[in-house]
Amino acid sequence: MTATNANLTAENAQLRSQLAAQQQRVEQAEALLAEAVEQRAGASEVLRLISRNSTSLEAVFEALAQTLARLCKASFAGVAHLEHGQYRALSTDRVGLGPVPGAGSFVGTALRTGQAVQVVGPIEDWEAEYPDAAAYNREQGRIALAAYAAPVLRNDVAIGAVLVVRDEPQAFTAAERALIETFADQAVIAIENARLFTELQESLDQQTATADVLGIISGSPGDEQAALAAITEAAFRLCHADGSRVFLRNGDELVAGPRSSTRRHLKSQDSQDSADRIPLEVRGPAWESV
């Protein structure tokens, strides 16, 4: 009887151990499922925001950075993209324009290679490869971290990057890396939407300006000055210029016509100055003014 009880006790202990292991696997599966659902919800929310904000990259990137920081349990997340030769960065802690990051940074390496960058561990372990990143993170008071930078690719060319940083040197999981890269793909969609919207708006503005000028010409066929003034104003506005002016050739001279300018003393089309009539053979300050 004692042997039987001992066997039952051993079997019960084994069953309890198996049940505990099974329960642990169930809890892990539930945690992974909950994480996957949360990540999908976050990605869907960013896509909805992109569809509602065709012109506001700042709003999209702000939501993207905040969502990534939350889902990856990170202290920092940000997006940077090329804008007029500089990179505009928007993150969980700052917004601004700056020079293209160098090869000694996580983002600069991702931009240069078009490949994702992952760094985990104490700063001294990777400082030689990423000196710029090491210097910056030391300034932020970090001694170790985990970072993942994914390039934002358009036609296989890096036009930006997504960076996520943890203060703890805990490597990003495969699911988290896939999420960051998914958000990098969404950043491309947002950038392309904004570019296409801007191009469409500029095209419509140009067509409207052309129609306005043609309307003035057809409405007042004998009023040359009105047509020239409309052309000057349209060029000034569409080109976002500081000033514009029409010059007509009259024999050996250029005769100045209507103009538009941001400078108050040049707004009057009736004002006269030394550059209103310029001999064609003259070179010097008069020509430099036009």
C-alpha cells in the first residue's frame, strides 16, 4: 500500500508539473496573441491616419513614433525623411530639420546601406562602429541600449529611416523588428501621398492661373498692361518668389512692365527707378537687378 501511494504521489507530481508547463505555454501563447492583436491595431490606426491626412506628414509621423514607442516599450522612436536636401526628423521628443546623418550613426548607416541596423549592449561594445551614436547617447545619460533603425525605401532607394531605442539592452524580437519595418513601409505611403497631393495642387494652381490670364486677355484684348500684370502676379505667386517683373524689348532697350514683390516699396506698379529702361548693350548693375 505504501508503494502504491508513493507511485500515485509521483504521478500526481508529474501531472502537476505537466499541467503547470502547459499553463505556462498557454499564457505565453495568449501574450503573443495579445501582442500581435495590439500591433495590428496600431498599424491599422496609422494607415487610417494616412488616409485622412494626405497633406500632414507631421501628424502621421507623430502618431507613428508614439505608436512604435508604446508597442516596442521603447524610450525613443522617430522618423526622418529627406526634404529639400535636409532630413526632417520627428520623434517622441523633438521635431526639426538637420543635416543628413553621418555613417557613424544608426540612421546614417541605414540610409547609406539601405539595410536595417540593430545594436544591443553597452556603448563601449559598439562605439567604434557607431561613434556619432555613442557620443549622442552618452550625452543622453545612457550607458547601454537596444536600437533598431529601418530604412524607408522608395524604389530601393533610402529616403528616410525609422529609429526605435530602448534604454535597456534588450534585443528587439523578430515580431518587433517586423513591426518597425512595417511602419517604415507605411512612412513611404505617407510621403508618397503628400508628394502626389502637392503635385496635384500645384498643377491645379498653374491651370487656374493660366485660365485667369487667358480670361483677362480675351476680356480686354486691347489692354496689354492688364494682361502683363496678371502674368507677373501669377509667376510671383506660383514660383513662391520674392519678386517678378515683365520686360519687353523695344528696339535696343528692355522696357520694364508690371511687377510683383514682397517688398512694400516695390508693390506699386507705377513706381519708376533706374532699371525701368535698360539698353541691351549695357552690362553692370542695371542688368544685375534683373
